[in-house]
Amino acid sequence: MLAGVVVGLGAARLAVRSAPPAPPPTATMGTSILATPSADTEALVFRQPLSAGCATAASVWVVSDGGGMGRFVDGRWFLVDTTLRSLVAVACAATEALAVGPAGRVVTADEVGRTITVDTSGLADLTSVAALPGGEALATGAQGTILQRSGGWLPFARGIDEDLLGASFAGTASAWAVGSGGVTYHLEDRGWRALPTGLALALRAVSAGPDLAVAVGDDGAVLRWCGSWTRLASGTTATLRSAALVGTTAWVVGDEGVALRLDLVTERAERIDLGTACAVRSVFVRGSDEVWFVASAETRAAVWRRDATGLRRWGAC
């Protein structure tokens, strides 16, 4: 069970658990049924500004910032929700996808119940979400917002002022959040602790394991955590927007078609040629050998899958 509410304690900025005022309940705005897959909606998935993707046990999901939601299942893409929504991040558990966006919006796609539920968790713009298989979830956003899903979406921190742009679980009782001004927060037994990076630029994503983490952001910044933050050479000054950590390998993507494979031990960065100049907005892994990339520019979008057989693309961007 996660626990942590932030209070400021000087430079250490250690977070300790306390009892915040009871928040208003999460408001459910509506529930709809997942569309029955049809053969003629694949092209529609890639005619919208895709912003992020993730993988459940059975399928891959993509969301858009101003469009609908797409699902890849049984080797085919389907536009399963045509509602126009601004969704900027998505995270998957075993059987559900959780997407977030402005004004506290949370959209949950339940593959078992075949429903899409829209909640509002407050007024803060949400920018990132992380999920664990057991149902735990965190969402972060503007002005230090950290929410935990516990029945509804409840405040999980106070005393943080910076905009938080990325979040990742490092285990069942550990998590990271990163954001503007180069801030990073680590959830420990006593709560959230601010850990300095020495950077003043925005960190936009973080991906973590039990003993290792990687954070990425503006000006090609790639940071490795192994007891302290170290900046690694990325070979680019493009804004980096997403990262996925697999063992000691980090997959990193960003603007100008940037896609990198970084060995965090040797600190070697390898450029992956996706054949695009579009902003690559999301990278995630599925299983043990699949890496997925999501890119878009206005109403053009594409998704790539990299596995042992090579690189396959859907859409055009």
C-alpha cells in the first residue's frame, strides 16, 4: 500500500505521512461501452494527434490530444471510442488503460467490463499517470498535484509547488515523479523526498526499476539514477518526451523523430531510425521483446513496433 504526503523540511524536502483534509469525491462524468471492433476504422486511428500509448496483457492502447482512443488487438487496429478528448498520457495495467488530461480528467478503459468511464479528479491539469498490475495508480500534474487511486482519486501530496510532468512506479511501495525546474521526487517509506539533479530545465518523463531510474527532458537531457543523478550524453538537443526502462536499457524518444536505445552501464546511446521527423511522443514495452513508439504531427500519426523480426509501422507521420 502506498503512503506519502509531502511537507517541506528545508533542503531535504522529505515527505511524511499525515492526514490531509477529506477531499471531495471523484465525480464520474459518464460511462460508455467499448465499440464493437469493425474492419474499417484502422485508418481513423492514425488521422488524429496521438499523444501516448501503453500495453495491457491482451492489447495495445493509444490515446490522442483532441481525438479518440485506439486499440490494437488480434493483429488489427480499431477506433474503439470516437469521443473527442484531450488526453496526454496513458498507463496500462493487466486489463485496463488509464488516460489523463486537462482539468483533472481521467478516462478508464476496462477490457473485462468493456466500458469506458470518464471521471474528473479536480481542477488541476493532469500530465502523467502510472499503474501497477494490482490496481494501484498515481497521476501527477500542474502545481505539484499527485493523486492516488484509492476508491476515487485522492490527493497524495502537499507542499510541492512545481508542475509535475512524469511519474513511474519503482515497485509496489516506491515511485518517482519529475517535473519543471529539474525536480525529482522519490516515494520512500516515510513519504516523498526531493532529490537534486543540478538542472533547471524541465524533466518530462521518468521510468524506474527497484535500483535504477532514468529521467528525460528538455535540451536532450537524460539522467540516470543509481544512488544519485548523473547526466548522460544523448547525442541530441531535442526535447525528450518519454522513456521506458528494461533492465539496464533505456528506450528514449522525443521531438524531431528522435528514438534512442541507451545502455545505462556503458552509457552508449544508439539512434533508432524510425524514418520520421514527427515528434515521437511515447515509447513503451510489451512483453519481453517488443518496443512500441507513438508519433504524431497535427492530424498525422504513426505507431511502430520493434521486435526480433524488425521494425513495423502503422499509419504515416
